[in-house]
Amino acid sequence: MAEQGGFADVDAFTHTVDGEPFLNGTWASQRLFYELWRIGGWGALQLTLACAVCGTVLLTAWGARRAGRSTAVAGFGAMLSVLLVVQNLGMRPQLFALPLFAAYATMAMTMRPTLVTGAVSAAMTVVWANLHGSFAIAPVLSVCVAAGAAWEDASPERSPREWARAVVRSLLHGEGRAHLLTAGAVAAAACINPYGVSIWIYVALNTSSPAARGLSEWQRTTITDACGVRLLLGVIAIGLAVALRRRLPSRRDVPAMLAFVFLALTAIRHVVWTGMVLPIAFARLLSPTPALAQAPPERRLNPVFAIVFFGFWISILVGMSPWVKVRGVSGDAEVAARFTPDTPVALTAWAEANGVKGPLFNSMEWGGWLVWRLPATTAFVDARIWIFPDDVWNEYLQISGARGDWEDALDRRQIEWAILERRFHWHELAPAMKASGRWELLYEDEDGLVFRRRS
């Protein structure tokens, strides 16, 4: 994008869909990452991540304070937010969406909608829709809050018919109507991007394809996963608050709570969004009296709590900053210090030094890394999973599992080099290549293996 213009929406990094156009829904995040790196290197990226993390929790704490009308209650909301978002943090486009949703949830759940809040919500969604596909949860939250506000307006003592009329009246003329209008406005605002309304098709594809193709973070959330454990702890915390206060959550919060817990159960990666919704509902439940969305929070800020709370988050920000996290290293050592321990830094250094080039067979997770560190190569697949048609993806799975005519598939693609990830290929493809006689193992370490086709 920076060197050639456009939105980098024609593939130039793989040999399986080379030259094929696609919808690049995170183009603005990619360009922003590049500009931050150009200005401040890896340190600027690390600082951006730290600010996004702290900003998300602080915005959620602000929403919890408005809902609970207490600074101390806001602290409990912030702790619940940390519990639910901590595992989904990383240097990826999603990090820009986290503080945006925290601000959106605070407005939707703690402020009576007006033209100003609607305009601000729409403006945020325009930015969000160009950064990350998760913008679709914004109108969902507004619809949930509309349903909750209508439920709250309708007295439960009425007859079923009168209750239903009151709900409809709120949705057509009351606060519920304003939230529905906000939902419509942000859904329309999301179309202000290079691809227009097609961005919604992109969201649908980017949600269904990874789930159907077995990516781990798109698998259903269960108690066997750390995110599932955190979600269960969050639900338990709300249950304890119900027992402590001897009242159920506010009716205006129940639809949003149910919707986002259900969303979290559909995929591991969706647990993070409960970290902006549940803390606000939790704070309202903990408030001394049931707080309406428009009720003002307490004016006085406890100085001791403020010092502890902001001191804690400033220490987190400093601890994640580039000046503390990585110091006095350069080159591959700096890359190794900034990436996860299983990033194949040594493997790609060897590959670059030994002339690895041309079309590769590789694991999906390593695709982007390999074409960045080995620019003379092209990947088989990478993390842009929605751009690969079913036949390419099925071929990738066939080769990865060493099934059927897997060697003929590699022949058809004229692949000379295979860079295998140990955790995915150790039990099937790696032994098959060693036994085949047509592939030579040239390099191996704790991360992966490099095979070359024999002459």
C-alpha cells in the first residue's frame, strides 16, 4: 500500500491464488501498523499495544462507574474486564477494535441515546469498519440494549397483552427506538469504506470460513480452554453478585449479557467481547440501588482508590512499554525478544542464508512470517484464510495430512521447498517426507523442519 498505492487487495504473497483480487477488510490496520513501525520501529508497535490494552480497561472501568455510580464498584468491573480480555491480546488488527468497542459499550449501556451519542457511535464505526471486521457487534449491542430498555419500560405486573404493547411502544416511541436508530446508523456507517456494502459479505465469510476450516481460535469455547475457564469465572462472579444483592441483573442489561455470552460460546476468540459488556452489567448489579442508564455517577472520587487504581494501570503501561520490555538488542535477537517463543527466527535465518526461494509448502500460521523473512519465496497459504477457495484449502489439508496423492499435489504446484511446523506436521507429513526418498531433510530445530526436493 505504501509503495504501490491501493489497498493491497490483489494477492502477491502466495502461489496458489497469485494475482487474485480479494476484499482487504483490515487495510487501515495494516497501513497504521506500517506507519507506526516506520516512525518508531518495534517499540512504537509495542507501545501501541500497551495503550490499547490499558485504554480498553480504563474505558470499561469508566462505563462500570457510570453504571454502578461508585468508584469502588468500577474497580471490580475493571478486574472482571481484565479477566475476560487478557488472553486475546496480541499485535493484530483486533487490538484497535478493543478500545473502540469499550467506548461504544459505555455509551450504549450507560447513556441515554441522543443525536450526539448517535453521531459519535456512527463516526467510531466508520473508523472501526476500516480497521477490523468485528465492527458488526456494534449494532448487535445497540439492538440488545433497545430490547432491554423496552423490557425495563414495560411493567411486569401488566397482563401479557398490555406488557407486549408497552414493549412495542418503547421500541417505536421510547428509549428503545433511539437505540434501534443508533443500530441502523452504525450499520449504515460501516459501509463507508473502500468496498461499500460488500464489507458485510466480508464479515460473513471471515466468520464462517475459519470456523468451518478448523482454526483453533474459532472453535467452540469449552471449559478445557483457558478462555472458557475465564468466561465461567466471569459468570460465577455475576452469580455471586446476584446472591449478594439478592436481586437479578437489570432488565436493560439481560439481553446484551445473554447475547454476548452466547457469542463467546460459539468461538474462543469471541470471549474478549464479553470483557466490555459483562463488567458494566456487573457494576450496575453491585450498585447500592438499581441504577438506571441515565443516572449520574457519584461526584466524589476516593483519592486512595484513585491512586491505587491509576498507579496499577500506569505500571502495566510502563511494564509493556518498549523501553522496559526489550532493551539493548538488535537484528534477529530483537525479533526473537518481541515475538512469541515458538516463532521460527533461527529457521528462517538458516533458510535465508541457504537460498530457499520460490513456491513453498508451509503451515497456514507461518505464511505471513515466511514471506516477510524470505521475500524470494511465495507461500502456499497464510492467515487470510477467506481468500483461498475450497479446492486450494482441501489440497492444503491433504498435503498436511500426507493423504492420497499428496506428493503429486506438490509436483503439480512445482514446489521445491517445504517448511514444516513441528507442532502440526511432526506426526504425519514430516515422517512421510522422510520415508518418501524424494525429499531431503536439510534443517531441523525445536520449531520446524526444512525439506528440499531431491534432484
